[in-house]
Amino acid sequence: MPDPVPGLNQLGHAVQAAARPEDAQLEIVPNPRQGVVYLVRFTCPEFTSVCPVTGQPDFARLVIDYVPDASLVESKSLKLFLTSFRHHGAFHEDCTVTIAQRIVTAARPVWLRIGGYWYPRGGIPIDVFYQTGLPPEGLWLPDQGVEPYRGR
């Protein structure tokens, strides 16, 4: 049977999520609008990882915004990458920044920001924000749309 999407190992194939984020493959595809300044947003409303101390589940809403350069993040591989955190023990800050840095390494965007809006642990919500620098001139940058914590 021919390769459903040449050059991609996950899209068009039956694939299981990696057991660990470091084993997950984050794939890219060519940007058909290279040179145009536009924003791509991924929202993951049900991200999960586990507390590295207690092993209890942690939940977050992630909002990932980036301005692509030559490559786009392939969305199925992103979903599988994010799913690989399901049994991964790490603090909120580490999960959020790790995700951002893996996307930057794979896709080399012009600009990226991530908002990790974590549900309370010990009664305190922890929100983690990371960006690679100032957004490009002329970029329409909508609010991430997540209200301050009120029982998200």
C-alpha cells in the first residue's frame, strides 16, 4: 500500500501515542504561505500530565499561538505529542515550557507563545506563559480567551 502522506510517519497511519514526551515525534509540513505573517492557534482544552511528587493527575487548558516560517506543525503529531504527557510526571512550568521548546525546535517558527492555564493544585491555579520574543510587526494577535480562574 502506498504511503498515505509522503514524508509523514503518523498522518494517515494508525499510530499510538508515545509513552513519554521525549519519545514522541513532532512532525512538520511545508508552509504554503511562507513569507505571509499570520497566526496559527492550537487549543488543547483537556491536557493532562501527572504530579511528579504525588502521581496525581494534573489538568490544563493549553493555548499555543505561533507564526510559521517555512514549516507548519502537523496537527495529528501535535495531538500525539501532547497525549504522551498523560503519564509523564513533571511540574506545570516544565510541561508548558517543554512543549513550547519542542515546537520551536521542530518547526522553527518566526514567533511562538504558549499559555498553560492549569487547574488548581492545592487550591491554587498555576498559569504558565512563555514566548520566544516580541510578536512580528502587523500581526493580529487575539487574546487567548481564557478567563481568570473561576472554576474553569
